[in-house]
Amino acid sequence: MTDSLLTLSGVHTHIGQYHILQGVDLEVPRGGLSVLLGRNGAGKTTTLRTIMGLWKASAGSITFDGRAIAALPTPDIARAGVAYVPESMAVFSDLTVRENLYLAARSGPMDTARLEWIFEFFPALKKFWNYPAGNLSGGQKQMVAIARAIVEPRALLLVDEPTKGLAPAIVQSLIEAFRQLKQTNTTVLLVEQNFNFVKQLGDTVSVMDDGRIVHAGRMAELAEDRDLQQRLLGLSLDAHQ
Ligand SMILES: Nc1ncnc2c1ncn2[C@@H]1O[C@H](COP(=O)(O)OP(=O)(O)OP(=O)(O)O)[C@@H](O)[C@H]1O
Ligand SMILES: [Mg+2]
């Protein structure tokens, strides 16, 4: 049996009167990169927000590192080792890159060696270290947002559509960054719509539709199976050459 760091089992989430997650079962193996795919409105962001405690699951269980977390407040979930990079590239625009990272280092001063490691794959952060983050390009802001989440080691990193709106060259540097992260002990749950991006990175993949997981397996299998891609993702045969 695979050792899961995070397990969602029968998770339901209501937002107001809407029943959004309708029994989500999801396994995130320890030390791997898991991808969550699905069309717009499938419930991917809601799943991440529910894991983070930003929406409360109305039924089901969420187990992180052997501990039931569904009822915990968000700060406790963060303290337990879960980091979340939301869709919107959350950075403090008026603060410098340095200040953005400084604020994210909760347990004390930033670790210099770790910063150097982050600069290796996000050199723009070093270059713009003392610039207001609001002046950076979309891709660079995304790098600041990811760097904020990993400025200290975290057990689990939740990332929502990091490639949205980014130029191919920037996407390439994000691939490199996630490859680097995979060398560390960080487990990643990555929400994406860019199949080309995640097929190179994912160990496992789950596909959502209408608030449920409709497929779960190894990414290598899905990457090779055009029929399955077509059925699950509606990808045309040559859309992802
Ligand atoms: N704050 C909210 N209030 C009401 N409905 C919401 C809210 N947030 C999300 N929803 C609904 O929940 C469903 C799932 O949304 P969610 O944002 O989780 O989808 P997603 O898979 O992340 O989509 P996308 O790929 O477009 O980001 C959608 O039908 C959406 O309209
Ligand atoms: Mg979303």
C-alpha cells in the first residue's frame, strides 16, 4: 500500500446553498507530486480550500500525516505543515520581494542557504530583491508566491494553477522549480489545466468532474493513453504535442 501523506475520504463541501464537493476521495502519496486536473468549475480550487480549512467540509474526513484536520482552523493546518499558493498569485504589492519572503518565514529569520537554493531556480527574485513585488510581471509574482510558500520547509504544498496566463519560457522555469522541489521532502498537490506542464511532473493524477474524483492513477499511464485523455480531459489528439 502506498503511504499517503494526505487522504480525503467522502468529503462534501457546501458553499452557501450550493453543494460543491460531493464525496471527494483523494490520496496524496508522501514525497510525490500529485496532480489534480479537471475542467473549469469542477471543484479543484474548492478542494484545496477545503483541505486548508478555508471552507469547512460538511461531511467526510481529511487526514494529514495521520491526523484528522477537517475540523481544525486554518492557522493550525498551516502550522501542521501545509502551505497553500492560491490561484491569484497572492503577494503584497507594496512590499519588496525581500519583505514578502521575510513575512512568510514564520519560525524566525530566513535561512540563507535555503534562499540561495530558491534563487537558483527563481533568479528573478534575487534580481528584484528590493523592488516592490507589485512592479513584477505575472510570472515573477507567481515565483514570489511560490517562494513564500517554500521559504521554510513544508510537508505539503498545495498549488493552484501556477501556469495560468504565463508565457512558455516562464512555464519552463516553473517546471524546473517543481523538479527541484521534488528532490526535497516536499509533497506537492498541484492543480492544473495545462496538461503539457503536469504530465512531465506528476507521479499520480486525479481527475475531478462535478465535485467528484472520476479517475485516479499514475500520471505515466494517463500521459501514454490518448483515449483516456480524450475521455477524461476532452483533449484532442494533437492538442498537446
Ligand atoms: N464563493 C463561491 N460561491 C458560490 N459558488 C462558488 C464559490 N466558489 C466556487 N463556487 C462554485 O463551485 C464550483 C467549483 O468551483 P471551483 O472554483 O472549485 O472550480 P475549479 O475546478 O477550481 O475551476 P477553475 O478551473 O475555473 O478554477 C463552481 O460551480 C463554482 O461556481
Ligand atoms: Mg480553480
